[in-house]
Amino acid sequence: MNFTQIDDSDLDLTLGQIIKEFPLCGETLLQQMLLLKGIRVQRWRLRECMHRLDTAGVQARRTGQLQNAVGITEGEANLQDYGIEGYVDQNDVEEGERPIFGPLAHMISDQMQAGFNSTIDKKQY
């Protein structure tokens, strides 16, 4: 791998500008933003620089005060369960508390179903 030859003060300056513009970014996003500027640095150098420049942000991420935007999900009560057979309705259970699976057909529009069927028909001939 070819890393950019950049000293710590220049890296601090560049990364400081990025952090000022995007204060809640984590390591991965900062590394991608540096790559967009044509700067490729080792992970350990980026992390050292982050600790020098953004100690509050690093500490907030470590304690869980800043959430990863990609990892934020709805609460457990709001999530839908899917099984092999389709959507699982937790309120609809058989005797013995086994959930009854419903088909996913109601989630597929007629237009999508027609397009899928025409694709299958074309492949058969």
C-alpha cells in the first residue's frame, strides 16, 4: 500500500479542518474524507491525530454518547420479524406458543409480481 508522505502537523491541519466542518464524524468517515483529498494514511496515524484534535469526540464515542448513524435501529417492539416462510405475527400463535407465518405476497405489488413472472417466462424459452 502506498501511503501519502505527510507530516503530523500537516495531517493535524487537514484533519482539523474536516473535524471543524463535520464534528460528529468517526474514524472511518474521516479516513474516507482524507482519501477524497488524496491523502492516504495509516490507521494508527489517523487515530493518534483524532486523539490530539478531538479528544471530546473520541471520549463521547467511547462512552456511547455518540451513536453510529448506520447502527441506529428501532426499538425491539417496533421491529418486524421475518421467517423463512415470510412475516411472523407474534400475536398470532398456535397452541404451544409457536408463531404462525404469513406469506410475503401482500408486500409485493402487482406490478412487481407481473415483472417477475414475465422474467421467469422469458427464461423458460
